[in-house]
Amino acid sequence: MTTTGTPTSPARTKGGELRAKVARLLADRPTDTLTIGDMARQLGHSHGAVRNAALTLVRRGEADRNGTGQPEFRANAKTAAAAQTAVISPPGTHTPRAQTATTRTTIPAAATRGQTGPIRRAGGQLYHPRELADLPDVEALNRLRDADVPVLLYGPPGTGKTSLVEAAFPDLLTVAGDGDTTVGDLIGEYTQDDAGAYVFQYGPLVTAMTEGRALLIDDATLISPKVLAALYPAMDGRRQIQVKAHKGETIKAEPGFYVVAGHNPGVHGAVLTEALSSRFSVQIQIGTDYDLALALRIDARVVRVAQHLARQVELGELGWAPQLRELLSYQKTEAVLGTKAALANLVGIAPLEDRDAVSEAVIKAAGVRKIAPLTLGKQLPASAARQPPGSTSSAHRGRSR
């Protein structure tokens, strides 16, 4: 006899099933944007599990994310297809890799070996390799993986840490860390299936271990040290974990399993503990490549502004400078709204305490008298409301003739 509301016999479910459910929910409501809470309530799964599934869809280009505060998600052209297939297998349903470096580098990583030109990531974006220890960075990371040397990448947000790992390891699984990340988000937890029965949904750590895949713990230093402790036995000589929530099951890592983590120093709440730091034998600082920014034809004046502000950050005079992510965003905004609006937006995205310094640097570099954050102005007359930027009304053109 089973008590109502408690987990029943843990019938195994295919990994990736929740991701397919999230995709199906989004695809069924193509005009809506849904929050994590919206989807968790409708699917009957935990917020953490739904968040990881939704973020994975976004990373794979199978859904879109909106909003800078509470994230919202929306279907795109690939979402319906993602709803049809669950691609991650739980323990016991996959074929383990027979060899370590040979098998792994032949299947997912061969395309990045020794490559110095742009590498296309899983989401379709290009990554431009940089030099690391006299090697292309993707090659260096693959060699470290072959030697089972865990890597911690650290640097400001937007410098390309995640992009590098995605380019180096096409078989990558990712955990997006934050203060709400739980042990269940890493290892797995019981969730209700469509029939109302409780099943154990394996997490990305178990999947990476059993399939010999790379695992990125993004923003690892935002995760509680007690939660991260569940990861450590998989990284040391034991290379195994015990899933206490699932009958004490022991999960052993297959050859090729590898952990890399990301850390954003200076971000509120990010704490690099000694226990976490000691698990990563190699720690690599990642900064913005300004030469790459210029090669990508980003406005040279704005690149100089970013470099100037970055030097002030290094001296401790400022807390923020635009990184490559912001520079690429500037370029896109400029193409759509024009230079003036893009400069105003660059000032507006700076933290309030650094905004005056950013504004001053932009004014000096751009040769303008004043720059303020991008702000809505007065209401336009109805006749001018739909005029494209820089155009003149037909009435004005008539008067000028």
C-alpha cells in the first residue's frame, strides 16, 4: 500500500524526457512567454529541474530566452522538433564507452583538435580559438581532459568562458549554477510522470558520468558548498557517487567523464572555497580579446572605451567594464537602432555606481557633448509613429521641395 503523495516504485525514465516535456509545453503555446514557475506548475516538476531543462533547450537553440530579471522562455522554429525526442539516456540504457582518450576524441572532439580557425558550437554560433600554453585553447582543454585534469575558468561575465568549453567539448552537458541549485539538480530527483506516478529523473551529473561526457558547472561559486560536495567523489580517485535518494544506488564514471567549472570573481554571492579550488588543478583566467573584437569589426572607438575601463577595473578604480558579450551586443544594437542609441545603451547597462565613469569615457571617445542611458521620450504624433529611424515624413518632404 502506498501513502498518497510519496514516491512510488522508482520506474526509470529516459533522461531528456523533462526537456522534451518543456519543449512540448512551449511548442503548444507558440505566442506565449512562460516563466520557470509557470512551467513547473503545469508540468508538476521542481523549479530547479525545469530551469535546467529550459536552459538546455536555449543552449541547443531549441527555445528562446527573454528578460533580464526573471527569465522567460518562448518557442522558436526548432522547439516542436525538440519536443519529439529525449536525447539523454539514464544509467543502464546506453552503451558505455570502451576506451578513454581514443573513443572520446574520435567521436565528439576530433573536430576541434588542433583547430585554429572558427569553431561552430552546438547552438550554431562561431567560437574563435585563442592561445593557451602555446596551443589553441580548445586543444589545450582536450589534452587536459585526456589527462583527467579538472579545469576552473575564471573571469568577468561575458568573456567567453562558456563559449570556450562548448567549442572544446561537443558532448558537453551544463549545469547553470545559482544560489537555488540543489543536490537534486545535479544528481536527480523524483518527479511525477504524465500518469501521476513518481519516477526518478537522473540529473546531468549522473548522465555525464554514465555516458563519459564532459560536464560544465557554470557559475559554480554561486552554488552552496554543501551542494557541490555531492560532486567531489566523482572527481577524485573514487570516480563514483552514491545516489542516496534512489535506493543508495552507486554510479560509476565511465572513461571520458570530465568536469570543468566557471567562476565569475566579484559577482555578488560568488565564493571560491578552498574545497572547490583544490579540486581544480588548473585554473585559467579568461579576459576579453580586444584584437578579436576589432577583427569582428566592432566600432574601434567602443573597443578603446572598453580597454580604458578595463584598466580602471584592474586598478580598483571601477567595478565594471564592457566585455566581449557587451561589445557584440553594441554592434547588433548599432546595426538596428544606430550609433547614438547603441552608445546610450552601453552607458545604460553599466552598474549605477560606474555609470558616470562609463559615460565620461564614451563622451571622450565618441566626441559627443552628452550621453545618457537609452530612455523613452515624448509620445510621437500618429503620423510619425511608424517612420523608420532617420527618415522624414511625407509632409516634411513636401515642404522641402
